Amino acid sequence: MTASTASPDALRLVIDCASEACTVALIDGARVVDARHEVIGRGHAERLVPLIAELQGGGRAAGILVGCGPGSFAGVRIGVAAARALGLAWGVPVRGFSTPALVAAAAAAPIAAAGGALVVMEGGHGQWFVQPFDADLTPRGPVQSLLPDAAIANGDALIVGNRAEAFVARRGFGEALAMLPDARALPALPAEALFDDPRPIYGRAPDAKPMATP
């Protein structure tokens, strides 16, 4: 994407690497100034900082907004850690948003037309992360990590996310819109979707459990 000139004081750096996408953008209000979006699967730790450095002004901004998941455990931690480190180095505030909300924002127009949608993302261990959104992108319920047969009990006609096609095929009806998190969609997020003190949202219990004490 070609960058356009903007004052660093007005810019916000957006980061999300909770899925197979590594996506960053500089935004100025509702305008996307510069962006990089790569679907890489793995390797976010190696690719994230170089992608930010490719942005206008090395990605330097007056604030940072980071996707906190749920999604890939490693990707979520990488994104949040990078955002917090840059915020500390630059002396700027860091706020968070949920990755399903960013996916919904990328499909804002279809979701508005459908009157709402269900975001369905890969959750690992045979499960999907699912969260319903209203037409205005307000969450209609919390994020859940469900096995596919439980997830398809949802009746939304529009399904959005990187497991949307698998969801619709399994359920047997509805419209699937394959979608990954995209930092360029951040301006479509409702203001209340942003929160302070960003930390990883894992969506389910950790795989490793502490050893029982004798």
C-alpha cells in the first residue's frame, strides 16, 4: 500500500498477529495512512517488527492498538509483547482490542446488511473460537471455544472468519465469508471495543497444567 503523508502526532499503529495473518497499519482517525498485510502461517516473531519498520516513518506513532486474541497462543503473545515494548520505548499509550472484533470490522458492510453475524476462527485442538456480533459490530455474547458440533448450533445466517466455510459446510446452511484479521479495518471498530492495559485473551484454559504438589 502506498503511504500518504501524515503527522506522527495524529497516527496510531495497529498490530494483530493472532492468526495466520501478520497485519499492521498506521491510521489517522478513519484514514489508513500505510499498511502491510501478509498471510504467513508461522514466523510472526521474525516478521512482525520488520513489517512495522517498513511503514511510513518506521511505524512511529502517538499510540499503539494491538489485537489481544483469542487466536494462536504464540501469535497473541508476540503481538501484545511487541506493542507493549514499542509503547515503552516510544513513551506512548498502548490499548487493546479483541481479534474477533477486528475480523468483524473487516466485514462491517456485509454484517450490517445481514443484521449481524457469527465470527468463527480457528481455536486449535479441534475447537473453534466463536463470537456473535450485531449489525453495529457490538458483541452479542462472549467469545467461546467450542467443538464444531456445538458451535454449529448457532443460527446466524452470515458466518465470518477463517473457519467460516468449514462452519457452513458442517451446518448445511448459511453464507460463509472467509476473513482474516486486517489492521486496515480498525477504523470501523466501535470506540467501546478498545480497552486499556492490553493482555493476551486466550479464549480457553492453557494446555499445560501445573504439577500437583505432593
